[in-house]
Amino acid sequence: MRELLLESPEDCGYRYAILVDEMAVGGLCCESYGIKVTGPDGDSQAVPNITVSVGRIDELAELVRRNQVSPVTLRDVVEDWL
């Protein structure tokens, strides 16, 4: 699994990353995307395999980054977004 770091809002304290993994779908392999948030204290939360769409994960990443979502609330935000 790879992590693509995103630019965090200034003075935010959180680090955001898009997770890139491979998943088998009907005998084919495709990339799946998730999101990870790491707090200033080192605590992190990751939600892998949210979507296979680059556009959708970009939307979610921008929402999470813009609203400065914390590791504690990440899973709830993703579930509401889905």
C-alpha cells in the first residue's frame, strides 16, 4: 500500500494522505483508494478501499483536508460521505 501525502492547511497540525492499494475484481486487478489522517501527537486513522474512482477519492480528500478532519472523526465522515 502506498501513501500519497496531501498538502495540509496552514497551521492545521494534521497530515492527510490518499492510500493506494490493489484489489482483485472479477479476475482483474485495479487500484483502490482510501484516506488516512495523522494527528500532531502521532495518532492516526486510516480507511482503506473506499473507492476505485480517482475523481471520488479526490473529492473526499479535499473535503477531509478543507474541514481539517481529525483521526477521531475520520471514519464517521467517510461513512456519511458514502
